Amino acid sequence: MLENLGKSVVLTGSMIPLEEPVSDAKRNLLVSMMVTAHLNITEVMIFFNTKLIRGNRARKADLWNISAIESSNMEPLAIMGVGIHVHLKNLLHPPIHQFHVHTNLFTSIIVLHITPCFCFTFLQHIAFTWKQYLSEAPAIVLLLYGSGNGPVTTTPFVEIVQTCINNGCTIVIMTQCHIGSVDLTQYEAGRVLSKLGVIDGKDMTVEACVTKLSYLMGHNIRGQKLKYVMETNLRGELSRRSIVSYTGYALGRSGYLTKL
């Protein structure tokens, strides 16, 4: 939403309320103020405990530990110890264009976490009935197993995804894993889905994926252009370098053991 942001925006909080004698709130707040006052990091961030994390890489991972926020696929922007150690190579370049706030966001986005007991006729129902409730086809984010794997032999999964696409729905494939990236070349399901034209969510968090979809589709970006931009790093939300696959399919029919 905050395009060409030229200031530091730091979000923080605490795991223990401020009125408690051993609360982490005061330290988190003071360090956040220090960051905004002294570090020229022009993006939205979260500071918690000792880590300054890029906002679109963060997720809450622990309900008990005061280090509740993590960034699984990217190291923190900075670490707080007796001083602040900033990882300069991870920082975004300051903007050169005028600041602009975007409020026209696309909100018809559905996130589905696929499980062994998932009823795929529900997904088919969305494809056939969305016109009764929405003015435009929704975007559907599917959280699949591992690197983007799904059932291809025991359910009509692929056929239903194709039906969704034929009925105008945008499909994004994400991984259920917190560490690692989607790689649609690893398994049969991924390769089939890739041929259908689904969007590869790579190593984005689900929250970053949904926000990016909302922003881009709110600007009327659709089709192949949407796929290209979704799979392109815009604000540090995904890793530029894709993961290297060591499966037999990546190294040829003989597999990686032969190569080794």
C-alpha cells in the first residue's frame, strides 16, 4: 500500500503486557523508536525481542516465546545485542519517486489449506457459483504439501483446478512449509499444475502472497502479466534466487546419484 516509502515504519508489540514487571514491551518500543530515529531503512518492518524483520517476510511462529516473530526464508534486517548490527546487503534501495498510498485493493481472495481429507468438490463449487456472489472471479491460494505437491491419482484435483481456471479464477500455489520454496518441477502434481498456468508463490509468506495479489489485482493486472509480476520480487517479499532442485527430474532420468 505504501509505494515509494521514504521513511522507516516499525511495528512492534509484546508477549507480556506492559503493566507486568518483566514485560518485553518497554524494550521493544524503545528499540523501535531508535530504529526509526537513527537507521535509514525505508520500508515497513517488525521489531520483536532482538530482531528487526522485513514486514512482508514476518510471521508469528510461537505463542509462548518472547521471540514470537520469525522470518524463516530471510535473515533479519538487523540484530539487536549490545548494539545494532545491520545486514546492509538485505536493505532495499531508498525510493526515487513520489510517495503514494494505494487503497484500491482486490479483496475476493480465498486461501485453502489442502489436507488429506479435503473435499475438492468445494473448490469446484467455487468455480461454478462465484458469479452468484461476486462481480469478478476470485483468486484462490492453495497451500499444498512440500514444494507444491498435491493428490493426482486418488482425487480429481487437477481436473478441478483446470475447471477453476477455465471459469476465470486465478490460482496461486503456496507451500504449507515455513522454510523453503515452491518448486513445481519436483513432483508430478507440480509439473501438471505448472502446465495449467498456475502462479508459483515461491517462498512468500501466505500473508505477503495475499497482500500482493490484492495490490496487483486492485490495479487491474490479470492473466500472464499477473503471473509474471507475482513471480517477480517487488519489495523483497520473495527470494530472487530460486531453489536448486536435486531430484532426478532436474538432473535427468538417471537421477542425481549417477551425477555424483
